[in-house]
Amino acid sequence: LTIAITDATIDDYEEALLEVSSITIIVAGGQETEVLDTPQTIDLLKLRNVSELLLRERLLARSISKIRLGVDSIVLSKLDGTTDTPPVPTQKIDLNPQGPLEVRAGEDLLVTLDVDLKNSIKVHKSGNGRVLFRPVINMNSGVSGLVRIYGLYTVDNGDASV
């Protein structure tokens, strides 16, 4: 199972640091398996047109009915230099796929979490102008062809190496 996260830009902000504290897989029957237990901080605004790898985990072949995302905080840095730290209403966000996600032997299932930051951030117009965070996250899945290469690599085309 490979889980990645992505987002588009949002006006008025230069940084949106989301702290993901855990990811739990819930299979048919309700059994839970925590697959991410080391918190990660992701700047969502650096993810326009790209995805950040959250985890890659070997799982037994099974049907996933839900992914639970633990979110501890979000810190929003505005273009004017000020910072908003809206409260996270619930620290566990249940993501329900449309139908079960099937982890099959020998295949890599890619799940992309697309955080819709533009619709997740609400500025209270009346009163004190307080900023609210109501996460809107879309989930896409499919068999992965994802490849990440770090460092130097060699391509051998049969006649010569490049």
C-alpha cells in the first residue's frame, strides 16, 4: 500500500503545515492496523501538481473499508507575515472509499489523498475574523506505477550506459 498526499494552492497563504500523526487502516470486519506512527509535517502548498509520499507499507492481501488519518494541527502562514493556527475539530478523520480498496498479492495499491485546502479553510466574516479548519479530503486509488529514484542512476539501453 502506498499513500500519497497532494493539494492545490490557496490565495493569501504562503505555507500550510499539516501535522499528520497517524494513519490507520481499517479492514472489513473492523480490524485496525496502524501503519504510520511517526508524525510527519507536510507543507500542503508545495504540493501543487505533485504528490508527497506519506507511507509505503507491505500488507496482507485484504479489503480496506476505511483509512483513518490522525491530524494534530495545521499552521497557516499568510503572505503578510502573520500566522493562523486554527483548531482541528477532530483529530481523527475517517476517509471512506466508494467501495472497498483491494490490496492484492504482487500489486501496489496507490491511494492519493487530495486535501482541498481552499474549501477546508473558512474565515469567520462576522465577529473576530477567526479562521476555522474543516478538512475536505478526496481519496483516489488505483494500481501504482509509482517510482521514486534517489541519487545517481544508470540506464542501460543494451549498447551503452547513459
